[in-house]
Amino acid sequence: MISVKSLTKTFGRTVAVNNISFEVSKGEVLGFLGPNGAGKTTTMRMLTCYLIPDSGTATVAGCDIVEDSLEVRKHVGYLPENAPLYLDMDVVSYLEFVADVRGIPSSEKAGRIRRMVETCGLESVVGRYVGELSKGFKQRVGLAQTLIHDPEILILDEPTTGLDPSQIIEIRQLIKEIGKERTVILSTHILPEVEATCSRVLIINEGEIAASGTPEELHSVAGGEDSIYVAIKADDEGVPEKLSRISGVTAVKKVGDLDDGYIRFLLKSKDGARVGEEVFRAAVENGWTINELHRETLSLEDIFLKLTTKEKSA
Amino acid sequence: MSRTLAIFKREFASYFNSPIAYIYVTVFLGLAGWLFFKGFFLVGEASMRSFFGILPWLFLFFVPAITMRLWAEERKVGTMELLMTLPVTDTEAVMGKFLASFTFLLVSLALSLVLAVVVSALGDPDPGEIFGGYLGAVLIGAAFLAIGLFLSSLTENQIVAFIISVVTIFVLFILGDDFVLMGVPNWIAPVFSFLGLGAHYDSVSRGVIDTRDIIYYLSVVGFFLYLNVKSIESRK
């Protein structure tokens, strides 16, 4: 559906996007993840024909973004960051305007607008001016605007920034709903968002793709080890040695003394689930008491930080 | 074409979505009427010539007020990104905006026909002169609008757009003025006199309709609209 080949864009001396290539197939929800200024917005702006790449090509719905830019724009619904809207229009005339520019025949217009109002939950604000709306409703109007021509492809730039937690959940739900039959690219720097909405993730850092794959794939790419925390009370001194003898454990560290004589240890292992069981068995054999045993897998957050800070230090 | 029309409709309606349009029209007509009638009864002649003499000076401030918002606000609010990622060409967007501001100017001018009615009731003015005057006003207004619209695309600050528009239009307007021509070398005087927006206006508003003057104004409009398209493209 979208095919990007070595896209590059520079502004003056800064390279905003450096030789990026990726593919998005039909029905996928791709998340662009990256720190601010990583090149997410610039990439999106090139795909929506707002900017022209310095080099490289991309096709969207089979059309070249430079040669066939009007065709591309017809197939895409784009919501820029912060959902800029014409504040001096009321919701319906705003949607009418977009429908007119998109060339939707006047016989279908009213029906489409009604459907957008329903889909995006705008019933209560239909007659209001866009400028008077809360941020959450503005975002919904923005989404309605991107959907009015029933596009195959949706490109959403940070669709949930600036919203309160309940609005974020609503908008995410809405994106999930409307993304069912569409190809979606959305950018964000909020990690749970990616885990909640995206089928595939592209981590962009300093204009380049740092990693790509499903959230699970990224986990293995980052070489993630699980952390197992265990708090043990024991009479003998050999607890750390015994723990490190458990197969699969790569490191044992004492991380703190708790009340009542418990000592907390941190174990590192690639196979956290099994190691947890072994720790329990060892405790039973040696007569230790345990009052804490839990495992933390590497979150997308850790992967993200690992990938985006690795390059800087290198 | 339908896309130009959609943009035109939105821009034109947005003048009337706020009180600005009404304030604008009222002040424009009030000022024009007052300045005109102040001298009218003194001279005691049923002619609108002095009205058309005042008009470019009113346009100097009123036209930039019409155009300052058109691109600067889009850039500031970020709707430019929205507009230019809709399936419209840069030319269509520029034309839609220009036509909207032009129509708004025509509406203000049409309302000033009240003055012509009053003058006709009081005396017997030359209809050819009034027609020529209005034609000149429409042409010079269109030229001012094209300049203002282009300059609005260069900044995201409406006030800056307004000020640079007033200054630019003023310079281009007085370029062909006798006062300026006296101060420049002889060889360049004809160039200034040809390029000046004011010199062409004088002959048209006197009722002397020369196709060269009309072509001149249309070229000025075309030239600045072209620059406008280029400046919109330059974002890429």
C-alpha cells in the first residue's frame, strides 16, 4: 500500500530524514516511534505531499508522491499534529468544505457528513464553532475530516497529544475502530499507545530507522533479558552463590536489605519464567523464606531507550 | 475549478463569520463618503472625480487589511498543512483566495454606488466618467490585492503582512508620480512612470480607457499571483 525507498530530506544543514526505506501492507497499523525531532513528522509530510523529498521515492496507493501528488492526496486522509482546523467555521460547514474540496458529489455530501458525525461522536457539537471546542472534540473533528472521503490510507501525526487520559482512551478506541479496514500510519512518542494500537512499529531516531518489527520482535532484537526480583530470608550466607548456580541465570545482584531480615536480589536471565520456578524450588530445598518473587520483562520503553540512546553514545 | 470554488466559498464566508467584514465595510464607506462629501459641496460640482482620487489612498490601508489574514493565519494556525495536503494544486488555492478577497472588494465598491446615486440626484454627472472611475478602482484594487496576498504568504504574522503590504503598495503606487519622476535620472523616468501603479490609474479614472492600462493591471495581478504560487511551493 505504501512503499518508501531511500527517502531523504534536509533543511539547510540538518538532515531531517536520512535514507529511510520501509513498506506498509494493506490493513496494517504502523506506528512511528521516536523522540521529538526524529523525523516522524517530516516523513509523514512527504508521504502526504506537503513536502517534496530531496532524494528517494515513495508510492502511496500505487501513485508516486512527486509525479502523482494529487492522486496520492485523494487516497490519503491526513491529520497533522495538533489537529489544526479553521477555527472560524462551525463543525458542519467545516466538514462541508473538506467534502467540497475532495470533490464529493453534493448528493452524497449530507449522508457522509452525518456518518462522520456518528462515527466520531460529534452529535453534541454539530452547530458549534470549531474554535469553541475542547481539544478532544477538535481532535475528533480532525479525524472526521480525514475520513470523510473514506480513504484507504490514514496518516495521523501524534493523534493523542495534549488530550486528557480519558480522551486518549476514547481517541485510541476510535482509531482502532476506523483502522479495521484501513492502512494506518500513526506517529507517537507515547509508548503504551504503540502497544495498544499498532501491529508493527518503526523506531525512528535522528532521521534513520533504528528498528522495525512487531512489538515482540523488537523485544528479541534488543536482546532483552528479564529481571527477576526475589526477597529471601535465610540463615546461611551462601544465598547469592546458590542463586547464581541456577541454570540460565547470567547475573545476581543484591539490591537491598528489607525489614525483618529479608534481602532482595535481582537476577538476570533470558528465560525468566523458568528461572522463577527454579528460584522457588531452591528456596524450598534450602529452607529459605520468600516474601517477594516477581519478573519484569523488557518493556517497549526500555527497548526504545536502548535503541535511541545507543547511537548517540556510539 | 470546483476546488477553487470550494476555497473561494470558505474564504468569502469567513469574512462574514466575524464582525470584521461589517466593521470594515462601515468604516470604508463612512470614510469614503465623508472625505468625498466634505469637498463635494464646497466645489459644488456633480462629479465623482474627487471620490476616485481618494479611493487609492483608502485602498492603500483597506486592501492590506483584507489580504493580511489570508496566508499568514493559515501558516500560524497550521491549517496550511491541512489545506495543502487536500487534493488541491497550489494555483487553485491561490486563485480561490484571490477571488474571495476580490469579491469582497467588489461588494464594498458596489455599496459605494450609493454615492453615485446621491450625486446623480443632486446633479447631472458624466456616466462615462463614473464608469471609468469604477473600472479603474476595480483594476487598481485587484493589483493591490494580488500584492497584499503575496506578501501575506511570506510571514505568519498578520501585522507584519499588513505593514509590508502598505509599504510595498505605497512605493509601487507613487513610483510613477511626477514628484518622484522629477527626482530620478531622466533615462529611468519612463520606466518608473510605466511601472507605477498610480500613473495608469489616473488616465483610466478620468474615463480614458486604454487597453494598455488594462493589460498593465492584469499583468501586475498575474505577476504577483505567480509569485504567490511560487512562495507557497517553496515550503516544499
